[in-house]
Amino acid sequence: MKKTGPTAVYEQRVPFHDCDPLRIVWHGHYYKYLEIARTLLFEERGMDMAFFREHGLHMVVIESRCRYAFPLRYGETLQVEAWFKDVEQRLLVAYEIRNLTHGRRAARAWTTLVAMRDEAMLMETPREMLERIRA
């Protein structure tokens, strides 16, 4: 996936409690790692919980996908890089998860989020968010 614009990078060691009996990360935990990286991406652009409350906004995930390529195992180091792929009508955030211990890509993923205000789904990304993303 082509990376354009700012990225956020998150690293951690794989904890025991994220693994199945074979010491491989259970596939559902990858989404937790994506969420951490996406939160970091937003926060690095000044879009933390206070920002969303101040502007009466919240974001909802409407679609997600993860394609697994190489396992993550207990004790190995993983890295997640997140970046905005599209920001106009919705936020498409792309990710690459790497197994740093083996120097291999573990997965590629993306999530699509839309903004909501007063329980209404917005048809385009709010100006206040676009200004922060593009700054």
C-alpha cells in the first residue's frame, strides 16, 4: 500500500495473554493493535477525546479488513504503522503490521470510519478534522 502523508508507528512485544495454545497471536487481537495505532495517528494530529467532545463528534468504524501474511508469536516484537489513505467523505486508515523479530510483514489492514454529530452520520469529513489531518 502506498503511504502518503503522515504516519504513526506503534511497537510492542507480544504478550502471553494475546496468544492461543500454540503461542501464536489470536487473529482477533490484530484489531486491538490496529486500534492502538489509529488512536496514536489521531492523537498526533491533535484529535484526542477532548477534541471530539469539544466539536460534538464521534467516529464509527463502518468497515475493516485484515490480511494475514506471517504469524506473530509470544515474545516477538511487532510494529504497526498507520496512515490516512483517504480523508474526504470518510477516513480510510491503512496499516502495515510487521514482525520485527523476523523482519517480515505480518499483515496489511484497513479500517473505514465516518464522522457522526448528534446521532447523524455525516456525508463528508468535518472541516475541523480535515484541517488537523492536513496540517
